[in-house]
Amino acid sequence: MKRLILSLTILALSAAAQTLPKPLPAPPSQDAKMKWFREAKFGLFIHWGLYAIPEGEWKGQPIAGLGEWIMNRAKIPVAEYELLAKQFNPVKFNADEWVQMAQDAGMKYIVITSKHHDGFAMYHSLVSKYNVFDATPFHRDPLKELALACARRHMPFGFYYSQAQDWHERNGAGNTWDFGPDDQKDYDQYLREKAEPQVKEILTNYGPVCLIWFDTPRMMTKDRGSRFADIVKALQPATLIDGRLGPDSPGDYRSMGDNAIPNQVVAGDWEVPATTNKTWGFKKDDTDWKTPEDMTFKLVDITSKGGNYLLNVGPTKEGVIPQAPQDNLRAVGRWLKVNGDAIYGAGPTPFGDELGHPGGPDRQDKNGRTIPGFIVAKDWRCTTKPGKLYFTIFNWPAGAFEVSKMKGKVTKAYLLADASKKPLKVTQKGDQVSVALPAAAPDKIASVVVMETAQ
Ligand code: H79
């Protein structure tokens, strides 16, 4: 009998594994549409494509810059780059292991490259044979496998799609070495015949798509952006659109620059896409891994300013996420297991002075604009929920934690790491608050003091 139940359970589970849920219905309001994103705070970005094969090196030469830009940086002709597909056979790829890693890291959504600027579709596309199912010996659809693994684990799943640059296509933006200047191309021909139909495919064949991540909107106009937005709304009205569809296409939230964390609180919904080393797509020479301490600080910092952190890994040509970022992300996840209340669903700081102050050298951005210098302070950050302030302390002070400009009265304080919520001694004089701390911080990365407040 037990055996029968076991086999029936296995049967039921494997049946569930083969089907994707239907897309979600239209949300009743923008707030309802944004709800999961506002709770999530922390997502996994995955850059995976043919560029994982050269690993940042072409014909024995290291190619400077981002790994996924190698075709552009080395000006590799389409006819040569295409041959990489014949070598793509990531036999170690296991969708469940990737989703498990994201869950272990405390990440609440996954976004993967369905097509990057190189034009190669990482899913089974019927629009272009230049895709992972038809053009490689792998002959599988890894994004279908990931969509299924995410559905089994209730992990929101979304796609990056490079709508404007496509270096494989005569009329796509970006490939000037094979096809000449962009302003002489029939860009709408490329949009109509490849990008728009492929966006329809990824919104049709992979179950609910939590968001679609457009990028580098070269040659995009209001009309061209609206065509994509209309496709998304028609096929999956619950799917969020990021902030890079086009110059006149607002999207559902704002995308900050790559690895660009604002200095201050920013109102509205936004996200910082960021790397765990320097590149997005795998590059064997880039071992400059961010530490768990640094990534935890950035997650708390971004949350305290009101945004989300979308943190990238670049799997190898074998289909494996490099071990160093796996280990580092799992350390962030262990911190979140104890301290996640300070992050998930939390709002920005009501203070601001703790974030830092103007000073240091000015910088130029890539458009030549001057960015005034700012000295980032790193002692603590504050995140909020109704009636609660979460102080994540990176630099544990001796004796007491002091904060000024407190609005309202602190009725109780305790360490988030202390399951018994043993009260810490609070002294408040007007808007000055002092909370007595134990000598040693409970966590070596950062420890959270919760203050409950009343008006
Ligand atoms: O997908 C990741 C990057 O490939 C993509 N956005 C993130 C999420 C991205 N596309 N473009 N950029 C980022 C800006 C790229 C700038 C550079 Fe370059 C690429 C600097 C050097 C190589 C463009 C080409 C500017 C100089 C040469």
C-alpha cells in the first residue's frame, strides 16, 4: 500500500513537471501588478549564451570588456561566430540545481537571457533556426526546463530579450562590421520579422513570465516601443516591463545603470542590475568575485533606498554556475534566513543621513556628464515596515546604537537574530534614541536591531 502511494505520488509529481501553468490574468491595478516585485527585493539574473564557449578569448587573444560582448569587441563575422553553436553542448546543465541555488541565496525571482545582443536564441524558436534547440548538438530547450523547474518551486521566472541590438541580423542594430552603419538598415524589417515574433514566442510557450527585461534601446522610438508593450499586454497583462524598452517607453519600473546604485532614496519602483564579478557572460579570466559581505551590504543598501537588486551569474559552456559566486550567494542566503524580515517587503529609510554625504572626486558618466562625488557611509542602513524600523548594522558600535531624528516613540527594541526577542534597553530623549547592545555582534556580516514604534 505504502509503495502504491509512493509510486502514485511520483507519477503525480512527474506529471506536474511536464506542464506549465497558464499565464496570470490582468491585475486589477498597477499596485496589484507590482506586488510580488515590491516584496521580492532580490533576484537572480543569468547571462548564458554562445559567448560562454570562447570565455573571453578569441584565437588565443584575451578580448577586453564584457564576456557577452566578445563578438562585437573582436569584430567576429557572423559566419564565424555562428560556428560556436555546433560546439554548444552543456551536458552538466540541470535546471533544478540552478533554481535551488537561487532559493538557497534567498532570491525571489529569476531572469535569464532568452536572446542577447549576439542574436542567438537560448530557447526553441520557430522564428529563427539560430537557436539552442535547432543549431546545437545539445538539442534541448534549457529555458523550457528552467520554466518548469521554476513552476514546480513557485519561483517567478522572467526573460531578458535584446530587442534592439542583434548582431546576427542584417537589419538588427549593432553589427557594423558585417552589415554597415545602423542608420542605413531596415530596422523595422528586423523588428517585425524577428524581435516582435520572438517576444510573442517567449510570452506564449513558457507559462507565466514575471517580467521581460529589454536592454540598450538603440534606434527605438515611441512607436517601436509601443509595439512591444502592446504584445506584452495582449499576451501576458501581468508581465512587468523593465525600464529599458525605449527612450519614450516608460515600462513598469525604472532600471538603474548596470551596477549603478543611487546615493539617495529614490521614489517609485526600480531595480539595480549588477554583476557578481565584472562580466555578465562567463569569462575565464574574470575572478574578481564580490564577497558575501559586499553583496549583503549592497542588498541592504538598495532596499533602504527603495529598490530591488538583480544579481547576475554567468554559467559556463558546460552549464555550470561557477563555484565562487555559488558559495558567495549561499552565504548571503544564510544571512537572509536569519535577517530576511529586514529585506522582503521592506520599504526605504525614513532617515537618510546614514547614507553618506557629498565629497570626494567628481566622475564623468559614459555620456560625458559630470557626476558629483559622494562619500558612501557604511555603518548602518534602515529599512521599514508598518510600526517597525530595521537597523542593519555593519559596524557594530561599543555599548549602544544611537540614532537621531526619530519620529514617534520607540516602544521596544530587540535583535532580529534573537528568536526570544529579549528586549534591549531603550533610552529616548525627544528624537534621540539610544539602544544598549551586547558587546559582540550576533552575526559577523551584519546584525539587525528591530525597533517597534508608536506615533
Ligand atoms: O546584458 C548586460 C550587458 O551586456 C548589457 N546590459 C547588461 C545587463 C549592456 N549592453 N551594453 N552595455 C551594457 C553597455 C556597454 C558598454 C560597453 Fe562598449 C561594451 C563598453 C565596452 C563594451 C559599447 C561598445 C561601448 C564601447 C564599446
